[in-house]
Amino acid sequence: MKLTINGTVKWVQAPKTYASGFTICDVFIESGSNIYPVTFKKDDVDEALALVAEQPITLECWLNSREWQGRYFIELKYAGKPEAAPAPETPKKPLAGRTTNRMAPPSTPAPNDLPF
């Protein structure tokens, strides 16, 4: 299940690299009165290390669960930052006081019609 967390960064744990070369890093996000550990894996670790404590953040996570020897574990995996919704397009308003078409040919002045 994918969910979005809004909050502030409490702290970033030092990355852990396993013998296989797999790297993970946990970031703790405070939202309301709760603190959620979000796991950043592989290529996303650099993004986690760029975060600063007390920085406001909005991110998407995958909520996963697993069973091991009769015990159940829940994990939040980083899924990316949500994309900002595009701004609604505002209709263009005609210029005030303009009643003629710009593409219309210029009108020819009547004889004896002085411009002043």
C-alpha cells in the first residue's frame, strides 16, 4: 500500500552497508505526535543523506509487512517524493477597452479627415 507522509525530519541514521554491497539508511520523520522510520535503500541513500534535521518534508512510502518465525514486522520503504500537481490553467482575459481586431487591415481615413 502506498501512503504519503507529511512532517519534519527528526534525524538521519548513518547508512549501513552489508557484505554483499547492499546499503540502507533510515530517516525518522515526525508527523503529529508520532515518529516514523522510513527506510531508504540502494540509490536513494544519497537522497536520504542530503536531508537535514527539522526540515519539513513530504514523501511517499510503501507500507510492507512480513512474517519471520511467527513474528510480524512492518516497514516503510521510501517510494519517492510526490509530484506537485500542475497549476490550473487560467483563462486569458481580453484586454480592457480593446474592441478591434489586431489583424484587421487599417481603415483608410475619409477625405478631408484631419488627424488633429
